[in-house]
Amino acid sequence: MADTSKDAGLIQVLAKRLETQRLPWALSLKERVDRGETLNEFDIQLLTEVFEDAQRIGPLVDRHPEWQDLATKLVGLYKEITDKALKNEQAKAGTA
């Protein structure tokens, strides 16, 4: 059985990181790709970390269904960013 106090502490840390780091960065990145910009190596590295973290916290979200809606929305946001970035990269390369 999962230690609920450990889960609560981890959720608190993840929520704070989302609020102070990940979400502001993602929204800024979305604004950039919406303007037609492409991703740089730093952006790609951070997105890779985000996707790796999402896989690692999957079991935590499974244990706490109250967080599933937020997790789904975040995955959707990151997908929207990467889809738009790919489209921008293809346009830049002349293959769109």
C-alpha cells in the first residue's frame, strides 16, 4: 500500500514546481511557437525532462485520480507545443 503522507509531500513539491517553473515556461514556450518560432536545444532538453518526469509520476497520478484531469491538460499543452514547433520547423525548412 502506498504511503499517503509520502504521496502528499511529493504532490506538494510537484505542484509547487508546476506553479513556479514548469507552467510559466510552458506558456512562454507556447507563445513563442504560436509566433512561428522553433525550439532551441535548451527547450528540447527541458521538454525531454518533462516527458520523462510525466512517465515517472504516472503511478502517483493513478493513485490520486483527483490529479488526472490536470495531468491530462498538461500533456495536451505539451503536445500542442511540440506539434506547433514541428510545423514551424517544417515551414522554416520549406517542407510544410
